[in-house]
Amino acid sequence: MTLNGITMGLIAEVLLLVTAVAISGTVQSQNSNDERQNRSGNALAFHVMEQLYNMKFNIAAQKKQIEALQNRKTMKCESGTVGQHKFPAPGWPYIQNVKFKSPFEEKPTVTYGLSLLDSLYNTNERISTKVTAVTKTGFQAQFRTWAGTVLYGARINWMACGK
């Protein structure tokens, strides 16, 4: 803000100086009756004032953008792996509560994908995974099999992102 205050003050001083130069140039031009000098002096002064006027509004717009960026909430992400892998085959369904390292300000979005699947080679592979009960502090991962699937392990990699 101080920088913008200095910049706005500087623009005001330059505008006053340019105005004074334009008035002085006009007076000198009228005194010498040099029509051409009058037109070029006024055109230059007008051009400089127009540029400074535009700069004032550009600086104000940039100040608003900077303030918006400084005040925005930053996104954060956290990730991990959850599941089980044992021999002999563990019991299914398997439910695991996951707690975030630090809570989010709002409920985050959690995405996940299966990263490990280990089953008996001569049986059907059936598994269902889902993430439920997402809160600011954690979520619940659920793994389920059915119809005689012999499953030694299943894991998911997950990522939670939000404010």
C-alpha cells in the first residue's frame, strides 16, 4: 500500500508538472504567435496526461489484483496409502479410518485408485473400494469382496485436496 501511495503521489506531481509545462508552452506559444509550436506543445502535453491518467487506473487495477491474491485461501493437498496385505488371506470387508496430518478448513475432495491387488490365482477377483465419511479431519476407506474371492491384499493410494 505504501508503494501504491508513493506511486499515486508521484503521478499527481507529474500531472501537475505536465499541466504547468502545457500552460507555460501555451503562453509562450501565444506570445510568439507560433501556431505550429502551440499545436505540438499542446498535443505532447495532452498525450503525456492521457498516458498518466491511464497509468493511474492500471495501478489501481493491479493493486486490486495483488490484494485478491494476498487474501485468497491457498489450496493444500495430502496423500497416502491405505489397505491391508497379509498371508494367510485376511478377513474382508476391511474398513480403515484415515486421519489427515492437519485438518482442512473445508471438507476436501478425496480421489483414490487401486494400487495393490493380490488374490488366489485360480479364483475370481472381485473387490469393491470406496471412500466415505469425508470430513475436514479425515475419511473412511472401505474394501469388500464377494462370491468366494480369496484376497490376500488390496490397497488404494489417495489424495485429499482443498482449503
